[in-house]
Amino acid sequence: MTSSQVVVDPDYLTLYKIKLVAGRNFQDNAADNGRTYIINESLAKELVKDQPTQQIASLVGKSFAFGGFDSLGTIVGIAKDFNFNSLHHKIETLCLFNQKDWGYAEMSIRIKGKDSKQAIAAIKRIWNGQVPEQTFAYTFLDEHFADLYRADGQVSEIVGILAGLAVFISALGLFGLATYSAERRVKEIGVRKVLGASVAGIVGLLSRDFLKLVILAILIATPIAWLAVSSWLQDFAYRIDIDAWMFVVAGLLAIVVAQLTVSFQSIKAALMNPVKSLRSE
């Protein structure tokens, strides 16, 4: 069984507000140092998977030998599962080990955002006073998460830009087609107005053919979009479900944009004086 192994101090869970589902936190004393473990729910479930009736809380107080540390200790707590990788990965099994004698590779400090500059300056001053031979380097947790999802953010931005361009170009195309259609049927429109056709009726007449094409395009694009989004979401261990209403809303928006684009030229043609359009007959 491969699990992540992290050496922490007794304040780790408190600092990151990690909740316990059973047992207790580490204690800052000699009895706990190097002899206790806190495991996450995933590891606890893995340990009792061959005993379906056994509750994970029953593991508290049990002896536990973790291969990575080659040390026999006692499970004192079970932490609620939390993501320590990006959401592209499922929560892995995790064992937290309290051993102050080994030292730590990193130090976590919680500071107030509005006082970050002063806090960093104070921390750097203390660091240089204690370990001047080690270069002071820091990163913010939110920046770490931003790095984890930077590629996804870039994909989202690119898709958004391309979608906007596609809508704009499509609207221009529809506008051009509507203009051409109105000019080609200008005399027909004039005759219909003379015979009593309303502005709304003429607008509907000119828009109907375009809306049929838009609806056909929606029917073709919907399954393709569903397959593309489903494939992209497969890269995430935790993902939303794709509901039909999302495509319905997208389709309605496409129809509204198309209707507004076509209606502008259709209304202009419908309001034209029929005498002008028929004068050349």
C-alpha cells in the first residue's frame, strides 16, 4: 500500500483547521514524540476494508507500523479527508507523523492578509537571526493553488476568447445574410405590406428560415459539445455532472442572439415604405 507520509509538528492540524473524525490531536510532549500517528479517513478505510463491520474509529489506540518510517507507534487520531493534491487526483491515503527530532523541511505560518508585508519582514528578520546560512524563501498558499490550476485557467481563458470570437463572427454572418435576404425580397415585402401584412408578420417571415438553421446547428453541436466536455472532465477526480439544462440554456441564448441579429435588418426592411420598393415595377 503506497501512502503519503508527512512529518508534522503538534500544531499542524490546528494551523490548517483540519478536523478529526475520531481520536485526538498530537500532544507536545515526550510521550507523543515519535510514537504517534494521525491517519486520514482514506487510510483508515483501507486498513479496515477486509472487516466491513468494523468502524474506522476503532483504529484509535491500535498499534501501527508505517513502512516509510520503519517505526512502531500508536494511531491517536483520524483526520477528515482533505485534498493535498489538485482536484485532478483523488484523495490519497495519508499518514501524519510527529517526530520533532528529525526537523522539518518547511514551516507554515498564518498571517493576516492586510499585514502581509510587515509580517513577512518580521519573519525574515527572525529567520536571518536564527539560521543566516539558509536562504529565506517563502510562498503563499493561494499562489500554490493558483499554480496547480494555472493550466486549467489558461484553457478556460482561451476557450472563452474563442467562444466570444465564434459568436461575434456568427452574428456578423447572420447579419450579412439577413441584409442580403431582405434586399433580395424587398419587392415581395412591399407587396405583402400593400396587401396588409403587419411588421411582426414580415419580421417573422424573414427570421423563420434563419432560426431553422440555428436550431439545426444546435442539434448538431449539442452532442459534440457534450462529448468534448465529458472528455475534459475525465481529467478530474472530482467533477460536476453535466445536466441537460446547461445545453438548453446555451441553445436558448444562441437563438436569442440570432433573433436579435436578424431582427435588426428584418425590422428595417419591414418598416420600409412599400411605394419605394415597388416604384421600379
